[in-house]
Amino acid sequence: MKKITLVAIMLMSFLTWGIAQNAWINELHYDNASGDVNEMVEIVIENASTYTLSDFAVYNYNGSNGTTYGNKTVDNFITGATVGNFTIYHFVFPANGMQNGAPDGLALVYQGTVITGQFLSYEGSLTATDGPANGMTSTDIGVSEGGGTAIGESLQLLGSGSVYGDFVWQAPATETPGAENNSQTLGGTASAAAPTFNPTAGTYYSTQNVTLSTTTPGMDIYYTTNGTDPDNGSTLYAAPINVATSTTIKAIAIDPTATLADSPISTGVYTISSAVVISDLATLRTQAQDGTIYTLTSEAIVTFTQGYRNQKFVQDATAGILIDDNSGNLTSPYTVGDGITGITGTLTSYKGMLQFVPQIDAGAATSTGNSVSPKVISATEFNNNFEAYEGQLVKLVNLTFADAGANFANGNVYATTDGNGVALDFRTSFYSVDYIGTPIPAGENVVIGIANERDFPYLTARDAADFSPYAPVIPINSMGIIIAGLFMAAFILVRKGRLF
């Protein structure tokens, strides 16, 4: 029976400094004999007692069919030995647990995520599409379960470029933590945390100033913008990087004292696209619905928001529009009364309703606490010139509901008429607002709402406060003066009669 024995001290390279800094695959041993149960993996954790061991796992991945074998949490491993702050754990795979015939590998996982640099191939070469779903890559270590040999009895450490040679497997009972028969120190050297980018990489429609940082104190960050990998001969980061055209930024954190290993290289691809600049909502509403990107430079005030599709109604001094943000690209929070400047997106329509679909976040509200006065219009104006008011807050007076006394329900259309007998349809388009399930008001009402469309034009109130009783106002004309005089005369007569 031919055995291949590999021992690897894997360098730590967590993305966040201080979480399981020293946790690595330390040794791998497998036997190509069919049914052999001596296939083992060894991992080492520093300060293991400070972690919930069930958060760790080792995935044995088969590249030919996407199947994982022998996934085990650390608390089910065999504890080998402890020296100082280091604890060794072994897991013996089930019979023939390491599969044949395709690139295979092991991944060390913490809380469901592969620890950067802790993914090794033990048969052939694994690629970014082979490993666990987060796309780890591996290096061919020259080992075949069918009888190949390791390159010089050594293993290239992923992410480090270093090679450690001729390690010898030790059984758990005779393990000597800290000296794997070659005076190599457990854990090797911890790495600096990889640089991060702010704003994050992606598509933008204006020049961006990109800030680089690392959570490891005292590191120098070097970067390139020509697609090459950075090193300490690249540009030293000192100020935000101005990105005016599409650019790929690569960055690395390097310890000037050489105490820590270099960080993994971070890559950010920034795509800068052009957008058509629009000065107001009335102009925006006239633009083509063909995928063109538009940026609205005027401040639009939020008049209503709902969780459904992250929708928001906004308006400026010229018009209103529905923002339909089903993808959640507006990550900044906005509430009624907030002003948003620089919304960038495309125009679409749904069942006749014009929609502005944002492509990126517009940033924090540019003002707060704004009050929008609804435009007072008649039912006739609403029906005949609906497009002029679509998406805006409007106010209709003396509306009478045909279904008064019944309860409002979601998604229903309710017939109303104004004082002149003109019909207008009210629809409960906004689900689960506070008047749903409450009685439809009787008599004549003043109703504030948003003009919206779903194949037909509708008025929809935002909340219960948008309804109020209609109070007739005495007209100020000759007849109004006569009526007011009669009321005053009656009042004087009553007072003289001392009725009150």
C-alpha cells in the first residue's frame, strides 16, 4: 500500500483582523487504498476556548460533481493535544471519504465562510468554479490519489507564495504542538487585513473619490490602477483616488516592520458611465423609456413611502413621479419630508404609471422636514388632465363615497362623486396603511391623496389623516354678503330678546 503524506502549515489570512487569527489546516494525510479509514485532516486553532467550536468546519470538496464529503464541525473532531494557546484537532474521514477521479480539496470554514487562504487541493488543480460557493481558488500541489508524489515532498501555501518542505505526519497520540519535526512554529505568521474600498466597487454615473483602508493598524497600503498586482514598489496610498473613468484598483496592505505577512490583494472594478442630466421632474417625465440613464439635479421631496418594491413618491415644483426601487439600489433611508438630490436611473411604466427606477444610491437626504402643500383641483380637472398630476399630492373637496359605512379593504376601487356630481375613482393602492379595515367616511369629505394609475387613473390617500369632513365656505360675493347680513341680523334680534 503506497501512502502519500503531506504536512502543511497554512498562513493565516483572515479578512478581519482579530477573529480567529490563527486557525489553519496543519496537516493532510490520505491513503489511496480503497476503503482505508486512515485518511485524516488536522487543523490548529489558537485560543480555541474563546470561540464556539461548532462555528468551525472542514469541507472536503469533490470537483467533478459538486458534492461535498465529510463536512464536520470542530466539536466532533478528535482533540489531539494542546500546547500553550494552540489546540490540535484531527478528523478521520469515513472509508474512502476522499473521493477519486477529479480535482478535490479541503476548505477550513468559520461561521459558514471559507477562511481566506485556507483552501488546498490534494488531487489535481482546483479553479475558482470548483471550490465552495464563494469561489476560492487553489494551486496544484502535484499530488494524485492514484500514486503521484508531492513536489519535493512539499506544499505551496496558498496566498503566501512560500513553500515549506518535508513535513512528517504524527499520530494524534504522539503529536508535539509547536515543533512539527522541523522546528516550524505553529501558526506561521499572521497577515495584515486586506484593504477595503469606499465607496465600494461598482457602476457609477459621476466621478468617485475612492478611499482605501485596512483594519490592521500601522499598515502601508500600496495600489495600482493599471490592472497589475501591487507591491511595495507601487503607489503608496496617501489620499482618496479620483476615479473619473472606468478603472480597476488593486490594493495591498504591507507591514513596514515586516512583522506581519502582506495582506491578500483587494480588487475593485469601477465603471463610470454617462447619464443625461435633467433639471426637473416635469422634463424627466417627457424623456424616452429606452434604458437611457438620467440624473435628476433638482431636489425631489418625498411625499409617501411603502415597503412594497421599496416605492417612494417624490415631487418638485414642476411635477411628481413614482420611484420604483425593487432592486433596493437606494440604500440610504428616506422618510416623508426628506429631500433627495441626484437620483439616477431609467424610466419605465407599469399599467400606465410612469416609474423612475434608480440604478445607484442617491446618498443621504439633502434636507429634512419639508412640507408639501397638495394642489387643490376638481374631479373634472383630475379626470381630464390626469397626466399633469400623476405622482403628485392633490386635494379634492366635497367627495362623497358611494360605499360609505363599509370598511376599506386593500386593492379595491371605490366610486365617489363631487358636489357637482362628477365621478372620481378612489383606490386603496397602498396596502396596509392605517385606514384599511376602518369605515369609509359618510357625507361630503375633503380627501388628500396621490394621483396614481393602474390602467385607469385613481386617487389614493396615504393615511387616515388625509380624510376630513367637508365644511362649506360662504362665498364672498353679493349673495354671500346678503346671507352673512341675515345671519348677523338674526343674531342681534336673538340677543335683544335675551334668549341667550
